[in-house]
Amino acid sequence: MFAKNIGTIDRVLRIAVGLALLAAFFLTPNTGGWHYAYLIGIVPLLTGLMSSCPLYSILGISTCPVKH
């Protein structure tokens, strides 16, 4: 589908941040419209699971190690 452009450390950090934000969404009380901002955690979680970031592709960035 997409070319892999996310390295191991980047991938682990994205998954951890994504899970933390989604956990905050489900564990904090709904006190207003800003509560739904935690759902942005879906983006780093999905990009971490796919090992591909569309923004990295657009900017020509890759944190994957170079394969020889």
C-alpha cells in the first residue's frame, strides 16, 4: 500500500502516544467540546501500526534505517 518510512523508535513512540491519547479520551470525564481533541490519537496510532506516514512521504522524510 504505502512505502514504509517510519523507523522502529518512531513507530513505538507513535503507538504509545496514540494509545495514551485514546486512553485519556475514555478515562476522563466529558467536560466540554475539547474532550474530543483526544481522538487525534487515532492518527499517530494508525501511522505507527502501518509504519507509514503520509506527511513524511510528502516532505520526503524517512526514519527507516537504510537497507544495504
